[in-house]
Amino acid sequence: MRKIFIILVVFAFAVNAMTSETNQISQLVANIVAHATAGDAAFFAPLMDEHYRGRETNLVGMIQASGMQTNYTERCKINTNGTGRLNYHYLERGCNFQIDLAQTNGTWNISRIWFCR
């Protein structure tokens, strides 16, 4: 009985951690979409890989076309080392960007944005 209790407690902690991570990613995506919807290219400028700076307006258009708000769970990959990505190599919608994510002190942030081709 004690082993079952311990397993349930560990499971509850794991579910709580996954829920928190899912909520953080969801909020991060909502913030990205809000800035793109507002046409706020300046928000993305410091996040762009140096090779792609100056193309923030292109990125805003791609985010708007991507459907990110509703399909990000299918395009999000989280790694066990506290990194992840939103992969929008999605040519059907005219998108070819990737948003690299990193977890710092338990919070998910954008670490870099770059174009796939």
C-alpha cells in the first residue's frame, strides 16, 4: 500500500510539472501571436538570429499565416534538457521559420528565431 501511495505522489508531481510547462508554452505562444497580430516587428528584432535581422516584417507575416495559436502543440518539441522549438517549416502556409526555446529558472523563453531556408 505504501508503494502505491509513493507512486501516486510521484505521478501527481509529474502531472503538475507537465501542466505547468504546458501552460507556460501556451502563454508564450499567445504572446508571440499577439505581437504578430499587432504587427509588432520590433518585438521580434532582438530575438532574430543575426543572419536574419531586418526580416522581422517577413516573420510577422509568416506567424500570422501559420495558425500558431491553434496548431502550436503539433509543432512544438520540448527536449529533456530544458530546450525546445516551435518548428514552422510549413510550406503549405508559406512559413519557414523556427523559434528556439530555452527554460531558465523554470520559465520558458524564446532563445532565437531563424528561417529554415
